Amino acid sequence: MRSKYGVTIVHPLVTKAVQLGADAIEVDYKDHREEVVAMRGPIGFGIASFRSTDAEAKALRRELYRIAKRRTTIALGEVLYDVRVHVYDSFGEDAFHVEFKQAAGRPNRAAPGDSRYGDIR
């Protein structure tokens, strides 16, 4: 999937988590892998796993660090979601808590181009 910022890894992960009814994603390093868990309250369900040395895992971390500096908005279908990333320490490694909520204060419909390409803003 492409956005105006290049290839995005976070968008399909958030999409899958929303489909599962989750309200957050946790990304944590474990056994040479980046484990992605969809969270709904205290309950988590594994939705993806990337070998830490793979290009996808490096792109995921890079994208999460970027979003941590400046929150973003993504379109899932016709609904806009505000996405925020918090970086925290987990046994000496950076881990990520990704929160997503329906965008407030704006029309809750994405522009036609946003829903077609899943743009990140």
C-alpha cells in the first residue's frame, strides 16, 4: 500500500485491529521478531510478526518513530482515524503503543482519494 509518504506498514495493521474491535496496537521485540498485538482493554490478540532484520520490520519501526513525533490521520474505508504512537522501554528495547480513535471535530467521512488508497495524513 502506498501513501504520499511512501510505503506504509501501519495502515494495514490498524485496519486489521479495527476489524477485530481493538482500540490499540502494541509492537514489541521478542525472540528476534517484532510482535504486533491488537489490544482491546487488557486483552490482546497477535495479528502480525516480522523478523527484526527484515525490511518490513525496519520500515515499521521507522514509521512508528515518525508518527510518535507527529500524530497522523488515516482513512479506513470512509472513516477517519487519528493515530498516536507512544514509545516506551520494554526490557531495554523500544516498544510502541499505537492508539487510534475516530477523528473528532471533523466530518467523519474521508475524501474519495483517501478511502481508495488508504492515505496517511
